[in-house]
Amino acid sequence: MSKSLSGKVCLVTGATRGIGKGIALQLGQAGATAYITGRTLTADKDDPIGGSLTDTANEIEKRGGTCIPVQCDHSKDSDIEALFGRISREQDGRLDVLVNNAFNTTEGLKENMGQPFWEQPITMWDAVNNVGLRNHYMCSVHAAKLMTARKKGLIVNISSMGGLHYTFSVPYGVGKEALDRMAVDCAIELRASNVAFVSLWPGAVRTEFFTHMVKTQTADEFFNAGRAENEPNLDCSLIYSIALSTEYEGKAVVALATDSNIMKKSGKILMTADLGYEYGFKDIDGREPMNIRQLSTLMQMNPKTRWLANIVPNFIFLPKWMLALSGNKF
């Protein structure tokens, strides 16, 4: 197995489960020394979703990788400062890749789903955007100090289409659009130091949370709450059937981390499905993703046009400028 990241030092925040875990597994498998963070060191037997730093670290090491789990509360500035101080001491100031993934309010979103912002507790803003946004900025500041000193590095914000269209709630959408803008603006200031900063949009992913909701038949209610009346409801069973593993996102990060021309992508919003086509990787089971820019995929998602999906060629893609126009505020 290729160790394309041998000798590299990477940090993935929020890697106890979900996309963060999938990214950490692939980075470790590619030979990187993977620091991972989260609040849960060992699994809680009463948690139906599960996941812990120990579980992730054990799996990385079973694959022959090196993992350093660090229990960290990303809502505490002192924990973040201690984390980067430790990496700097242990790795002689080296950090090659930072993946900002930590997010701590999935349950909060679930509890308040469908409620307008003025009826939700004010604390929802901080619950969503303290760890999910402010922390990403703080981690990027600390990482940039290490990376600019060595004149190389890559910072990745895990974002979503929630920054383009209304999704879940007002705090969630504002946070995701801010992550995208953070990548664009930070990239401008980092370019002279040869440090890349990108925002990454995963597609449909079979996270432990999504799997649990499908099994408990609560996914449709959760993902369709708050949708406009003229918008068709999402068919979560269909989406789950085509969703990929969390490690597909990990393969995307490995591809970016090993791209000698990564600075050409700095400041961009990237979709993992597009990266799969460009770099030629597939999911761990050999599947390829359906792309939200594929016309056939968009038709498949809408019950009114699903019957047309099978006769529309898969090579017809919406251009990115058209996708951007769909979120245009002017």
C-alpha cells in the first residue's frame, strides 16, 4: 500500500466518528503521523451512535499507521492552545495538514429542527458556531504560524452546501458560508507563504449519525424540517443508498495533500465528487459518487423528475457558475 504521506504530520479535529474519522483513517493509512482530537477518549456504552478517539486510533494502527489521540474540548481556547503547543514540541514545529472538522451540535439541531430562529434558544448560535466556526478560525491561526514558518502546508475546512442554500437552520447556514469565505480570504494572505487553504464540500456520506437516523426512521423528518413549501421533500432512504463511506472524503484530503500543484486550488471551494474524477480515486468498496452537478442526479433527487433520471446521460454536468448563481443574493 502506498505511503504517499510518509513523514508528514497531520491534524484532524473532531475525529471520534463521522467524516473526521474517515479522513484520519485515510491519512494514517497513507503514512502520515495523524493527530486526532475530540472530547470522547473512550466509547460510551450508552451512546447509540458510538465512536471515540481510542477507537479511531486503534483502527489507524491496525492499518499500520501512526496516530496520536488528544482529548480536546474545541470550545475552550486553552485546550486549543495546548494542542498546537504539543504538536509543535513533539514534531519540531512541523504541521503539514490541518483538517478543521470539529462540530458539536448535531443533537441541538435535531431538537430544534423546524423551529424558526426567533423561537429557538439564543444559545443555538454559539452551540453551532463556537466549535463549528470560531474554533476553525482559531485552529487555522495556530496552524498558519507553524506552516508559514516552513513555507508550506495545507488547511482544509470541512463545509457543505449549507453555505449556498438554506439548510437545517439560520446559524448552521451562516456558519457554513462563513467557513467558505474564511478559506477564500485566508488563502489570499497565505499565498505568499506557499500555504494552501481550501473549503471542502462532501457529498452524501454514511456517517454513524445518518445511519442511526435511517435505522430509527427519523431521517426524513430531520432532513426535511424547515424546507420551503415549494421544495420537494428529500427521500433519505434513496440518498442513503447512494451515499458513500466517510473514507471517501479521506481519500479526497490525501489527494489534495499529495498534489504538488495544490496552490492552484488554494482559495477554492471543492467538491469531493469532482476531486474523485480529477484524481481518479473511488470509495473503499469501489463505488463512485453521484455528483450534485450531474443533471441525472438532480433529477433522481426530485420525485417529480425521477422518471427522467435514467434517460439523461451521466456526462451532463451543470457548470459551477450556474450552481453559484442558484445562491446569488443580488
